[in-house]
Amino acid sequence: MKVLVTGGGGFLGSAICRQLLARGDEVVAYQRSAAEALEKQGALVVRGDIT
């Protein structure tokens, strides 16, 4: 399944991303800051701010 996680670089968001990637889901993480760790694990990281 393809999943969008907003706040993927935060404490809860990163934990959710790791679990989704571990079970084989395709993860797109939307966040304000860079997160190389998520990219290395296979997530597509989109940087931006919705304010």
C-alpha cells in the first residue's frame, strides 16, 4: 500500500514510517526538515511547509 505520513521527521511520524517500511508499504513522508535516515530506509521524503 502507498501511504503518506505528514510529520515523518518527528518522533511519532518517524516511528510510523519505520513500521510501515518494515511491513513492505511504500512510504511518502511529508516534513519540514531533511531526514536522510528515512531516505536510506526507502521512503520518499517530500520537504515543505503548509503554513
